[in-house]
Amino acid sequence: AKNVGILAIEIYFPPTCIQQEVLEAHDGASKGKYTIGLGQDCMAFCSEVEDVISMSLTAVSSLLEKYGVDPKQIGRLEVGSETVIDKSKSIKTFLMQIFEETGNTDIEGVDSTNACYGGTAALFNCVNWVESSSWDGRYGLVVCTDSAVYAEGPARPTGGAAAIAMLIGPDAPIAFESKLRASHMSHAYDFYKPNLASEYPVVDGKLSQTCYLMALDSCYKRFCAKYEKFEGKQFSVSDASYFVFHSPYNKLVQKSFARLLFNDYLRDASSMNDSAKEKFAPYATLTGDESYQSRDLEKAAQQVSKPFYDAKVQPGTLIPKQVGNMYTASLYAAFASVLHNKCSSLAGQRVVMFSYGSGLSATMFSFKLGEGQHPFSLSNIAAIMKIDEKLKARREVPPEKFIEIMKLMEHRYGGKDFVTSKDCSFLSPGTYYLTEVDSMYRRFYAKK
Ligand code: ACO
């Protein structure tokens, strides 16, 4: 199989959301902390009728229907998620309901979990399968689904929720440059979920930021080295049209891209102009550790990177800024934002992706884009995702209501024997929702 990659994408996020400006005022944070400090506009969250299973059911059924893919044509289904609803039964098995109806139970794959990285692991599993000798000619399907919720405190505004489904096969408009994958994996306690009775993570915010940037540096160095080995020339940020990052909040994405330019400077990339070199010069001899702590370097790097950021990164920030951290779905929602904003000018372009999951696992990889053929074309993917429409159709809730829902969800987490509210008026037709968890903890869903 040639040009294996993503043929089709569908994204779903809950219509319930809260404006960051409103949350900021309510939390008594200084004005601008969430909007400018974190760089976030709005945050989506699941109300009591939605969860990672309902969102993924919605994304998968909508993808199959809108692209006209027969469920029998799916041979592998992989789910990435870090939202634990059941310690044994995979989310993938819930999704089998869609396929069983058509008699297709011959579908490999289960769930992959490691913080925000599980979606990338799932994606690689599908791509590897299509490229392998056990491939039977059918499509792979990857689903990233998460509900990111934090306890009250500084991390709460960095929540979010979404599910994204991606169809995998050969001759894709979004093709992997498989030789260019570069990973960095190590042991860290930056963000983890040891308390199985709670949906909330334990998070060392500052450490998680440093771990993210260290993993980024390490992946970028290896990515550049592989590029040079295979292409016989140096790589710098000018060799890709877009850089897409896992986005816990936008400020970290700004800092990450700035860091790539600092890396280019340290490697003495020919693309660096003199004024950029001058700005970076004072920091050339910092040790790695010092460089993560230096506020001056951070400022200089952001100055140097600003014009490149606007062209190469900003087009991928729409959904992450509007929806929040979607954990496993975050990176792919950022990529979907690029497709949405730039679909008519993407053919022939390279996109570099950076996936990070705390704990930690990280990979940098790249796509080569081509227009593709209907229904699997870039323009059709952008049209089907209807991102503007979905963002506009949302229902903003006041902070009091948001907190009330968070409390109810805390209470319901791991619970049984309840039925959910009958009010689903805010969900659009075709959306799956949770109706009941019975006395045996069995979950039941309906489709609106
Ligand atoms: N106007 C403008 N900017 C402001 C204001 C204001 N009024 N007040 C603060 N800021 C800036 C700060 O200067 C800071 O920016 P900087 O980093 O460029 O200096 C930013 O807003 C955040 O302020 P902090 O005081 O650093 O925020 P705090 O420590 O309260 O929390 C954090 C931020 C650590 C990101 C927290 O939200 C968190 O723990 N989130 C979850 C962990 C996370 O997402 N980690 C990322 C990688 S791991 C993962 O993906 C889950």
C-alpha cells in the first residue's frame, strides 16, 4: 500500500461550553489570565448526558454516514483515550454496536492509553496495519475521545472535550512520511491519574510544561537528524508549511514553536536571518536546564518566531482555543483546524505534528498533503467537518451552572443506578447520548 494516511475526518465536541473570560472573572483570577495568559477563548465540557463513549459513537457514525463508508469496509478500529470509564471493557467494544448491526464483527484493535498520546498510538497502529502483510484491504478507523476535567484550581480552565474519528487507508490526501517519525519516551510524574475513584488527574503544572518542552526538543532534534539522513539536507522550520502541536492551552503552543526556532539557531540552520541570530546570541551557551528557566530567552524566542507563528501555527489553533484541551483529540483537532482554514491551498504542503502525552510519551511526525479524490479530498473533509457551524451552534453556560454540572459529574463518576435528564434539546440530530447506568453499571445510549 502506498501513501498510507488519513482519508477522512469527522469531529464532535459537546455544544455546552463556557467563555474563558467569564470563568476568569468568576474564579477571581486577574483579568486576562485565562484569555491572554493561557491563550484560551472558550472551553467545552460534557454535561450529564454525554461522555467519551457517546461522543465517539457520534463521531464514528457520522463519519461513516457522511463519507458513505459501509461499516463492513472497516477491518481495524483503534481508540485512543485517557478517560477511564471501565478498567477492563474497552471503548472500542461500545463502538462495535455500530458494526455488529451490519454483521461485521471481524474488526481488530482495542484501546490505547497514555495521557494525551493514546490517539497517536492508535493512529500508528492503524497505519502500521495497512502497511503490513496482515492487511486485508479494508480501512482502519481511529477514534480519539476524551473529556478533560480538572479539580477546582489553576488547572480547571485547561479542560475541554471532544471526539475525532479518522479513516485510514492507502492513497490518502493526508499521507504519512513514515521515515520521519521521531520519539522521546521517559518516566516522569508530571500529570497522572492514580486516584481511580476520581476523574481528575494529579498534576504538577510547572513540571508538565518543562517535560513537554524537553520532549519537544528531543523529538525535533531526532526529526531533523532523520530528515537530513534521508533528504541529504538540513531541516529547519522553513521546510514545513504548518506546525501542529498537542495543545493543552495555546500559550504552550506559542512557546513550543518559539523553541523550535531556538533549536534551529543552535543547529546553525541556514534559514536563520541575522537579526534572529543576534536576538538568540546571548543564550547560546545556556545549559538545557537553564534554557527552560530563562524568561528572557522565552521572550526573545517568541519575538523571533512571531511572524512565522502567524503563518505556520496560528491556522491550527482555532478548535483548541475554542474547545480547550481535548487530550488525545487535541493534536488532531488542531490539524482539523488547519484543514478548515487552509483547505484550498494545502496540496503539496508538508505538515509537522507533535504529539505529547504526560508520563511521558512524545512523537514528532509529518504528513505530505495532496488534494485527494472525492469523497476523500481535503476540500470535502473541510466541508463535512462543518467547524464554523458546530462552533456557532453551541450553548454558553454561566459559571454557576458549569460548577453545578462538574459537581454532578464528580458524584456520577464510577456510579450506578441512575437515569440522566430527559432534556437533550441542545444536542443536534444524530448525536448519541447517555440515558441510563443500571444497577450492574451497564451503560445505555440513545441516538437523537
Ligand atoms: N494577563 C495576562 N497574562 C497573565 C495574567 C494576566 N492577568 N495573569 C497571569 N498571566 C500569565 C502568566 O504570566 C503565565 O504566562 P507565562 O507562562 O508566559 O508566564 C500564564 O498566564 C499562566 O499563569 P501561571 O501563573 O503560570 O498559571 P498557573 O500556574 O496558575 O496555571 C498551568 C497554569 C500550570 C498550565 C495550569 O493551568 C495547569 O496545571 N494545567 C494543566 C497541566 C497542563 O496542561 N500541562 C501542559 C502539558 S501536559 C497536558 O497536556 C495535560
